Amino acid sequence: AFRHLPHVVASASDAEDADGVTAWLIAEMERRQALFMACGVDTFKKYNHVETPHAASLHADVDPLPLLIAIVDEFADVAILRGLRSEFYRDLQRLVAKAASFGIVLVLATQNPKAEVVNTLIRDNCATRIAFKCESPPSAERSDHRAARRGTSTAHQR
């Protein structure tokens, strides 16, 4: 669905594609780590704004790295489908633990944040968490139940 967008590097439309995308992200993270080590810096910001003379001489012919944003929609579903002991899940745990230092931001979205899926290692390494509570529209059965408690019926409300 997103492959036609010029700034999208990779996308996964199903759980099987997710292994390839996380493997690519791991490879990119390791490539960036090697670049940072060669320049003597330890963070994305320092690499893109080289501050030491040694790093500047090594970094002179290298373009700044872009910030990468990886969005995993329905993370819990993909993790369960791929398996909690899968390569996808292990790679994701590594990415959550280290990727931010190398300019890779992870956004994990799920409607069902079960503790066995979003384990402590993942939860503790996420810098920010946002939760939205969305109410589902009341079903006819719930409306009838509420009306019965108030002493009215939905037939009288119409």
C-alpha cells in the first residue's frame, strides 16, 4: 500500500514480510554503528554534526544520515503470528534496545498490549508510550440494558 511513496524504504504488508524488514533494519543499524565507530562518535546527533577533529577528517566525504522511522502496525498481532521466539521478535527486541542511538525510531502500535507480547525488555526500552482509549459505539443490547436500568425502553426513546 505504501510502496509507491518515494520516501518509503521498505514496507511489509503481511507477517511474512516483517522478517525481511526487521532484518534490513538490523543490517542498517549495524552499518551505522560501524560508521559511528570509525568516526569516534556514539550518537546519531554527533555523527551528523561532527564535533571532533579526528571525526571530521574521517567524516569529510560522507553525507549526513537520514533519520529512519519504522512503524510496526498491529505489533502484537504480527508478534503472535510470527511467534514470540521468532527471528522477527528477537530482531525487534534488539532494535528497541539499540536503534534510537543510530537514528532509527521505532513506533510500535497495537490495540492489545498484552504483557506476554510487549514484554519488559521492549516496554522498558521504549522512550515514550502513548495510549488512547477509544469507546466503541453502544450496541443495541447495551442500549436496552441501560434503558432498562433507567426504567425506560428503547421503544419509548424513538
